Amino acid sequence: MPHGPTHQPGAYEHHWSWQVRGACRSGGASLFFHPSGERGRAHEARDAAAKAVCAGCPVRLECRRHALEAREQYGVWGGLTEDERDRLLSRGLHRQPVA
């Protein structure tokens, strides 16, 4: 997700190489991960701004798939918030193709 090395070493590099093409890399992580205590309109506005970046991302589906498979607990990944991912996972929809 946001920031990090431009090259991930090791045998599992193919699992992570999509991250270097993420649209989120040009912004700060604070857009994708809410600060402690953020609520209401501020929270909704930040989530909407993060999702707007995700909407035009060339690796949105890979990111979303990763977040669901890894059960990422925090942040907007692939255009989905924590709550949206939780709902998909609780319904078992994460096993279906992600669109």
C-alpha cells in the first residue's frame, strides 16, 4: 500500500510487485489510514478522497484482493474501507472474483 521500498526482495516478490504501481504511492499514508479519534464528516471526507485515488488506480483489484486475503484491519485498500471489507468477509464474498 502507500509508501515503502520500490523493490521488494525475495522469492515472493511476484506477490508484492503490484504495489510499486499503486496510485497511492504519490500521496501520504494519512489519506488512507485515519488518525485516532477521527469521526463523522472528517472521516467520511478522508475515506472519499482515498477512494477517489483508488478509483483510478491501475492495480486497484490486486490491492483489494490482497486486503481481503490478508484481512488488512486498517485503512482504505483497493477502494474499500475497513468496514466494507469486514462486511464482504463476514458474508463470505471475498472468495468470489473481486470487481
